[in-house]
Amino acid sequence: MLNEMQLQLLNKAREVQKYRKLDYDNYAGYVGCAMLGANGKIYTGIDIGVTCGIGFCAEHTCISQMIMDGETRVLAMCAVGNNTFFPPCGRCRELLSQVNRANKDCEIILGYDNVKTLEQLLPYPFWTFTSTSERLTD
Ligand SMILES: [Zn+2]
């Protein structure tokens, strides 16, 4: 069972998740996301999908808003779309990890009885290799 804060994140993600048809085949709001910052504020965002794959995920919107507000630490997040929980994609997992390495402890709500940490979903973020990469030999 989700706790009160986790349910609040789920509800916020559901509030902003609303499919919107844009021009041509483009769309927005297929996924809605809510993130709890260490400052206690909840940030929300939606995805944008446009031709040529140049859109972005709902998590990007949340993180951008957090950074504009001076926050990078995410305590918990939830994304939903098409009446399902949405796990963050690999790129978003990496983004969460790189804006603040402490986000490895971020709770990611994947279901009513399924909450994982970012570290569980991304055990080897890119920065762990860049700082310890083995040198090439001749
Ligand atoms: Zn993503």
C-alpha cells in the first residue's frame, strides 16, 4: 500500500496526465509525472511527442521546473499514462541520477504495492564509470 505522500504524488500525476492532440501527428500529455523535491514541493510535468522523435518525457518537465526553483534532490516520483503506472525510461533514470547523485535513494512508485529506489532501477549510473574508468593500454 502506498503511504499518504505516495498517493498524493499518484494523484498529482493523474491530474496533469491528459492526452492532447497537437498539430499533425504530434501530441502531449500521454504521460503525467509528479516529483517530490527535498524542499517539500511537488513538481508536475507532461511529455511531448512530436515527429522525428524530438519530444521529451514528462520527467524532463518536472526536473526542469525543479532546477528553476533551485532544487535538484528528488525524494519520490510517480508517472502515469494510459491508466497504468509508467516506470521512468533509461534516459530519465540517468537524468535523475546526474542532476543529483543523492537521487539514487529516490522512491519510484511503480504500482500500488510496488515502490523501488532509483538505485534498484539503475544500479550502475554513467557517473560511476566515468570516475573509475580503466585506462587504455598501448
Ligand atoms: Zn524518459
